[in-house]
Amino acid sequence: MNESVRVISVLPDLLGTYGDSGNAVVACRRLALRGYRVELVIAALNTRIPSDGDFYLIGGGEDAPQAKAAELLAVDAPIERAIDRGAALLAVCAGFQILGTSFIGPDLKPRAGIGVFPCKTHRFDGPRSVGELIVDPGRDIPGVPLLSGYENHQGVTELAEGARPLGTVLAGKGNNFEAKVDGALKGRAIGTYMHGPVFARNPKLCDHFLSLVVGTMSPIEDAELENAHKRLYEERIKEVYKG
Ligand code: GLN
């Protein structure tokens, strides 16, 4: 197979805390292992963000860089245009917040988001949500086991009425302190509070994401990789979530 795909790492120099830029690396590697020809585009600050990619990945960051990223993404709407063409999007933490309908700027005032996800983020007037996060993706994402990530955010996110989360929170906070859900699912867009990078910790979620554009993913025949992921799963999930 020689099908070509373009993976766009969106503003990794602004938004990439906890190695979120690694999500693009993992996505590229798992596509290449399936025989795809992969082009990784680093859409960094002061470069044009392409709208013709197949996969878009954006990470987390502090309040000021996240506001700057939102300003840049509002110019020519590259992400919305890509999604309209059928691209998939993974947005983590700050990236998730700015792709909702509103988020909080460094001046602590609400700002308009890009509006891909039907959710609003406010500033929580209490402790930051920091620590291991375990999420059950439930039946919305069949074949994907419990998910593990690391969260660190002050913002709390409310999904609009009827909007779908990525999953149910089993440990940690996720979107907010009451709802016990994490992230959002909207068409081919996935939002989450899980750093990790989330695709390195949860390769089945990565494969699900890739399948949204390229269809069914064949299994990867690599015992060492499988074994490493099994151990990671045990360490990160069984240790944290004893339920
Ligand atoms: N600055 C945002 C918050 O604190 C996002 C943080 C992050 O991406 N880790 O809520």
C-alpha cells in the first residue's frame, strides 16, 4: 500500500506541555507501520497552518500561549476547513479549551474559541486539577480499553446539552468536578484533558483516531511493543485505579 497521508502538528512550539507533540509522532509511526506514506508537517509559530491535512494534533499549554494559539487559529479557519474536508482532530487540554466555544484568557476574561467542540471553559475558583486521569471510553469507542493520562489544568469545561464526552472519569477530574466525564467527541474530533502523551499511553485510542480517516487499522505484529504497552497499562491503570 502506498497511500499518502498528512499529519499536522499544530503549533507545537506554543502548545506541547507534557510531550503532547509526541501524539503526532506516535500517529505517524502507527500509520507507517501499516504501510502508509506519511508526511509530518510541523505547523509552528510563523508558518502557515495548512488546511489540507488528514490528521491534526494540538496539545496543552499555559494561559498566554493558548490565547495566542486561538488568535492564530482564527485566521483563515484552517482547522474548521480541514474538518469540513473530513480530517480528524485530537485536541489536548489547552488545545481542547480553545477549540470549544469559549475559554478564559490570561486576563481571566472569557474569549471566543474556535467552536469545533460544543463546550465552554471557565476558570475554577478552587484547586487545580492535577494528577493521573483514568477514563472509560465506554461504548462510544468500541474496542478501546480504559484510557490513562495526566491532567494539569485550572479551567473547567462544561459540555453543551446533549454533547458527547470522550468517556467517563474513573480517577481524576477531567472536564470538571461534578460531571465525571472527560473531553468531547464531535464527528472526527476528539478533545481530552489527558496528557501523556495520550497516544503513547493509549495506542488503541490512536488507532481509533487514525481509523476515523483511513478505515480499519490492521493489528501491529510487534510483540515487544505490545508487551511494553501491556506493562504501561498495568502500571498506569491498575496501580492508580484499584476499582
Ligand atoms: N491553561 C489551561 C488551564 O490551566 C490549560 C492547561 C494545560 O493545557 N495543561 O486550564
